[in-house]
Amino acid sequence: MSDNQASLIAGGKTIDMPVNSGTIGPDVIDIRKLYAQTGMFTYDPGFTSTASCDSAITYIDGDEGVLLHRGYPIGQLAEHSSFMEVSYLLLNSELPSEQELADFSRTITRHTMLHEQLATFYRGFRRDAHPMAIMCGVVGALSAFYHDSTDIADPVHRKISSHRLIAKMPTIAAMAYKYSVGQPFVYPDNKLSYTGNFLKMTFGVPAEEYEVVPAVEKAMDRIFTLHADHEQNASTSTVRLAGSSGANPFACIAAGIACLWGPAHGGANEAALNMLKEIGTPDKIQHYIDRAKDKNDPFRLMGFGHRVYKNYDPRATVMQTTVREVFAALNVQDPLFETALRLEEIALSDPYFAEKKLFPNVDFYSGIILSAIGFPTTMFTVLFALARTVGWVAQWNEMISDPGQKIGRPRQLYTGPTSRDYVPIESR
Ligand code: CMC
């Protein structure tokens, strides 16, 4: 903590407030006593200048395009690590030893099965239900099945529920897919890796032997790694806010899933591919660029722009490389990739995007890979939710373990009517 002070002149008084420093990144002005001292609140809709918590998990420098998990750059993790190892790192602060990783992977694997009765939940949904709707419902319902891990004051309960959430998410996601295509659910196969198992549960059928394609498994695992955590974004803040009231972790993660679904957040990967399909061929790009720049047109380039990154999203760089690897491994081509590359090129040379510092984000290329692997667009955000669960759980655990943790309770600038007397209906 620094001993710097910031001063604010408000209501005729000068208020000194401490300035706190983290290990890297912007300092923060600690305004916690502001209301008591001045009777005023700060006003920051959308939290563009607000740090909502201390956290030691993930660091983003949006101007430089840097993303670190526990200090390790995302590029290095994507290249050398695995989703299981990054999950361990996010939850436990340090990279695991070989033994620790083996034990962690075994623990997660042991929890992959779902209570059999949960299968009946799926049958309550319409066949054409969006899988994110199913995810919100089924994950929220886990708290009704796993009562033995919902005491959030008990660190052992928190650990078990965290492992359960990470382990069961692929099973839940694959079942949502199977339900939508009318195929039987495929049980987990604990001989396989976390990601290989997910692929088998999604694309395997009981009638045939399913072979995991190593290149696809690697690409999928990398996509999970790239989505594992991203600091205090909308869904993570939702998880923290829900958790701050003492709600159980399954309910909190269901809240995060609901928030992630929006097209400005996790839903952007589905929207980005739909947009590329709508654009179709490179000759139509300029028309869509013009629409994105038109203030009277609600159209935005999906997969472009970010609240924090004012530079190339480092995850998008890895995604672009991964597209090529998957295409080579599966021996496929997708003309939409050419459209995407050309769209990026045209947008980045346009002053509108340059001035506003709008670059491709993680969602711009991910849909092309997922589509090549065989996922329908409606599953894209589900995959994001699956991977982000570890980040949500790590952030939730960090918050609950903090002895000074308080319920999150923002205030407001009230703009409604002032006090007035009730008017009986016959006199209105
Ligand atoms: N296309 C065209 N214009 C854009 C875009 C875009 N994709 N993104 C931002 N702008 C413009 C926006 O109109 C605004 O212009 P002005 O200052 O003239 O009003 C300016 O850039 C700043 O945008 P903003 O909406 O105030 O910025 P924000 O930080 O509130 O929003 C965002 C960030 C990600 C919601 C936004 O860039 C966006 O809607 N992008 C498209 C959706 C998307 O790809 N989302 C995924 C984000 S990464 C994954 C994740 O977090 O889940």
C-alpha cells in the first residue's frame, strides 16, 4: 500500500483519501469514507473508473494488450500449459508440481458424473431451447442435488463445490448439445483428458467408438485456457455480487452464466460468426463497416472492441494461429476465415476504428474454429461458460476467503419523483 493521498474538494470541504497501490497497474483512490465525510456518492455507471475489489488472480493491461494469470502471460500458458494446469494455477496461486497436477486432474475427473436424476431436467426443456437457457437452469439446480457442499463458511465445502462445478460443466454442456440434436446422453469416460472427455460426450454416440483427434483436443484445450479468467468483467462481477450475499456457489455460477449470455459479453462469439455469415464474401465488408460507423444504425462489428483492451486482445492473436492449426489438422477450409481476415484488415486501416482503439477480441476468430470442429453457433457461449467456470470459482473463493468481505450494495443517483401523496384511483 502506498502512503499517497488524494484530495477532493466537495461540499466546501477538502477530503483526503488514501491512495492504494497494487503490485502493477493503476493505483486506486480509496473512497470508502466519502459518504460518511461528505454525504455524497461517487457516480460511475458501467464502472469505467471503479475497482470493485482487491484480487491476485488476473491482471490486464488493456493499453499494452497484456493478460497475466497469477503473473504468467496468457501467450505462454496457451502455448506450454493445459487447461487443467491453468485451472490449478487460478485456484491455488502457483503452478502445480507433476504430482499436484496428477492429483488435481484425478479429483476433477472423479467428479465428472452428474446425479442421474438431473437428466430428467433436460427433458423439461423444449428441444429447440437455447443451450445457454438450459445451462442457467441446470447449473442453478445443482444446489438442489449437492447439499453436502453448500456451506460457504467451510473451506472444505468450498473446495468440493469448486471441483464439482469445474468437473460437471463439460458433462452439463455436452448433455445440452445432445438434447438439442435428439441423441442419447454420453456418460463421461474417465480414461480421457478433461477436454477429450468433453469432445467424446459431445460428438460420440453409443453405437460407435469415438476417437479423440489429438489436434482438435489440443485446440479445444487451448480455447478453454484462453477463456479461463478475465479479471472483473461483467459475469465475474455478477458471480462476486451474487456470492457477496452468501448465496451458494452453484447459484452464483448460474448467475454468471446468465450474465455471460449477452451479446456484448460471451454471446459475442455466436454473434460474431453469425455476422461473418451475413457478410458472406469480402466484397460486402465495406457496407458492414459503414453500418458499424453509422451512429443511427445499432449494428456493431461483433468480436471487435473491448472495455479494457485498447490494443490487440492477446487472446485473439492465439486464436488466429489456432484457426490455421485446426484447419490443417482437419484438412478443411472455411471462406469465412478469409472474410474475417479481410474484415480485420479493412477495419484496422479505417480511422474510425483506429481512433476508438477498436481491435479484434477473443470472440472474433473463436467461432471459426468451433464451427470447424463441428459445434453449432448456439453452443459457442456454452463453451465460454464451461471454461470461465474456473475463473468464476477462483474469484468467488478469493472473495469468500477475505475476512473483510461485505455484501455488494451500490447506491444510485435518484432521478424519480420526490415524495408525493397517494391519489385514490377515482381522483386520477
Ligand atoms: N463496432 C463499432 N463501434 C464500436 C464497437 C464495435 N464493435 N465497439 C465500440 N464501438 C464504438 C462505440 O460506438 C463508441 O463510440 P462513441 O464513443 O462514438 O459513442 C466507442 O466505440 C466506445 O464504445 P463503448 O460501447 O462506449 O465501449 P464499452 O467499453 O462500453 O463497450 C464492448 C465494450 C465490448 C461492449 C463493445 O466494444 C462492443 O459492443 N463490442 C462488440 C461486442 C463484442 O465483441 N463483445 C465481446 C467482448 S470480449 C469478450 C467478453 O468480454 O465477453
